[in-house]
Amino acid sequence: MSTQEVIDKFVELLWNQRQFDLADELFLDNFIARPFAHQPMWDGTGAESMKHHIHGWLEGLPDLQMQPLNVMVQGNQSFVRWEITGTHKGFLYGLPPTGKIIKGKGITFFEVENGKILELQTLFDALGLMQQLHVIPDAVTFIQNHINHLQQHDNIDKFSN
């Protein structure tokens, strides 16, 4: 299986169509995920760890869909810039359901060996997700709240000059 075919199956069949048995075909036994930043990791290696990871997302966003925005393949390495959408109907990152429809973006880099995924690294906009769920205010709201606080305490003059 080519790297492009592996990536296509990973997105469409594994994530979008929930064909979880396919994970055994897509991942090497020593597969490992390596996030770029402080983001939730899943335990273990191999196909079972990916199945567990996807089920965690589906618990919070049961209608989750992943749309590849850009795919670049060079030999056994690839990256996919993607967007997920879904409705927050269950616990996600420990947060109770809000019913909000979310969109999240990320980039996943893949290393494929012998037609299977050996390693992936994902950079995901977790901050944007938390802002959509109103756990953390967006920048405009944060700044406006700060200005309002300063105005209430007559401290705004310190910043106006």
C-alpha cells in the first residue's frame, strides 16, 4: 500500500467511517504517536492505542468528521492539514456536553514503513476548541473583559497615555 493510500484510509475509513478493524492493517505493532506540544496523549503503542484515541474523541463528538484540507506525500513521509467538525454531545477532555457544534484544525505528520504507519505527530488547535466550548474566552472577549475591569476600578487612565 502506498503512503497516499495509507493516509486516505486513515482519514476516510478509520476516522470518518469508523472501520476500527482497519487499524490493524494501517499501523505497525511498534507504532507511536508523538504530539508536538502539551496536548493529551494516549497510552500505549500499536493499533489498539489509535482505536482507543479515536473512541475518546467519538465519546465527546459522536458525529465527528475529518476533512483533509491539504495532503503532501514525499516518499514514506506525509503531512495532512485537516479540519474536524462535530457536535459536543458527550464528555470531551473531561468537559460535560454543551451541544455546541465545533470545528477544529490540525496538522498530522506521518511516517510510513512497509505500507503501515510507524509514527505520527499531531499539532492540534486545542485552545481554539476550548474557546468554542466557552471554557476559555477568545482574545477579543478576554481583552474587553480586562478593559471593563480596569474601567470599573478607574485604572484605565494608566493605559491611555
